[in-house]
Amino acid sequence: MQYRYIGRTGLRVSPICLGTMTFGTQCDKKEAFRIMDKAYEKGVNFFDTAEVYPVPPTGELGGLTEEMVGEWLQDKPRDRMIIATKVAGAASGWFVPPTRFGMTAMDRHHIQKGIEGSLRRLKTDYIDLYQMHWPDTIVPIEESMEAFDRLVQEGKVRYLGTSNDTAYGTTKANMTASMKGYKRFESIQNNFSLLNRRFLDEMKVMCENEKISLLPYSPLAGGVLSGKYNTDFTKGGRFSSYLTSDNPRIRAQADRFLNPKTVASTAQYVELAQELGISVVTLATAWSKQFSFVASTIIGATSAEQLDDTLGAMELYLSEEVLKRCDEIHSNILYPMG
């Protein structure tokens, strides 16, 4: 196993990270344990969760995923595991989370409440990587970074990260941390896949120059890159039901992920994978982790069997010729997710 470092930290992680947002809704505890067992047995030492999980977030189920992960962790050597979780993003952001009755903010109070709850549910006395789930548009970043830094000084957190952030937001946060003497964000968790290459436009430069690691999520573009929607994208997955939703945000998400351009692009990646003799899932996962600024690609599953193809990318490195073919497919249909 070739472990990688996150940012400028001492965190050595497997090139594949197991995301857990499905645990508690799309799969029960028994299956969640099977998924975690299989990933662990294959060498995965990096597990990512959040206080708002499982998804879709609800006030009743929030925190259930962390409880499952915490219970599973009890017979594992804690120092061998790298555990990441997230404090719920601000209610001023892209949507209002049900956590703490929809009153969330990136202020001292909510960051402190968030870590206390996560430590309790995960049954551990420290978090390896504590992340802001998405930025706050109201609370000054100085207050957020001071609150995060305090957790590091208290020994509750080893390192900090952000997610769903911009180059400006991440850079401003870290400049603030530098000027104030606070710990900085060492990682960013953003959407990145063969169908969504926007990270390469600007964020890549920030990561490379500031030594910040990307932890890409949704390498399969919400399952679209599995090819399951290519026969009839009105049936067979969560975006099929999203297409008929009355919720404008959900409908917009469905239209972005599942549209004629993403389906057409996926068909070409499926054809390439077949030529290579591998699953398109393996191809997409391998592509997402084959960048110098990527520390670990976050995968998800609703059954242990689904891990076969994603974990198949763990030590797979695509040739320059294959990478070029992928670029050509992208050139044929630029930015299929917009």
C-alpha cells in the first residue's frame, strides 16, 4: 500500500477513503459493518463521515452514521485509523441543515457543539481531520478559524479541512490563520470526477501552490458514471426520482448530474473501459486519484459488493495514453455537468 500525506500533516492515508453518508438510510447497520469490514480488510485506513449524515439529512436521523462508525471502531486499533468528520455547514449557505434545528453557523458555539457531539457518537477522544462542511457567508472567517484552532490546542482535533469551498474562501481562511497564528485548512473536499472537471480550472493551482490536498468526493458523479442510467435515465437511481421532484434545489441537482450530455459522455467512458478490460467504475475512480494534489478519493457504497470495482482502483495507475483518451472524451463534450 502506497500511503499518501494530506497537505502538510502527519496523516498518512490510503489512496481510497470510505465515505459513509449512506449508512442509516440506504443501508442498515449490518450492511454498513460489512462495507467497513471489507474496506478495512483491503487496506483502507481512512474513513469520512459528518454530523449531518446519513443523507438525505433529517433532524431525526442526524448523527446516526457517526454512531455506526463509532461502534464499528471499538475493536480496531485507533492509532491505525484516520477518522474524518465534519461540522454541519452554516444555515446561510447552499441549504439549511436540520442539525441543531436549522440554526447552524461557523461560530464558536456551533463548532464547539459539533465536536462534542461527534466525539461522543464516534466514541473517541480525538478526530484526525475535522472539516467545515461548507462555508459561512455571515460569520467572519476569523471567528471560525479561532474556534477550529482552539479544538486543535485542546487535543480534540489533529488537523483541519474544508469542503464545498472556493479558491478564494480557502485561501482567505488560510491567510487569516497564518496572520493570527491559527492552524490552517490542510485539505479541501470538493466534487470532482470525469464528468465534473471544474476543479482543474482554478482550484488545482491553489492546491498545488498552497500544499493543500484535495479529497475528491463523488468520483462516479453520483452514480451516473456507473452507466446505470444509460439505458433509460428515468429509471433505476436516486436522480431518476429527483427529476420529478417539486423541490427546486433537488430538481436542479438532478438536471446537473443527469442530462443528455452526461449520459453521452458516460457512454464513451464505458466504451473505453471495455477496451481496457476493466469496469467503468474502476476507470473513473482511478482517474480521480491520479493527480499530485489528490491525497485520497472518497468512495461510497450501499452494499459490500459494490466495493469490488471501486477498490479495484486502489493501486491502479492509468497510462498516459489512457489519460489522453479521457481528455479527448472531455473535449468532445465539454463540461457535461455545466
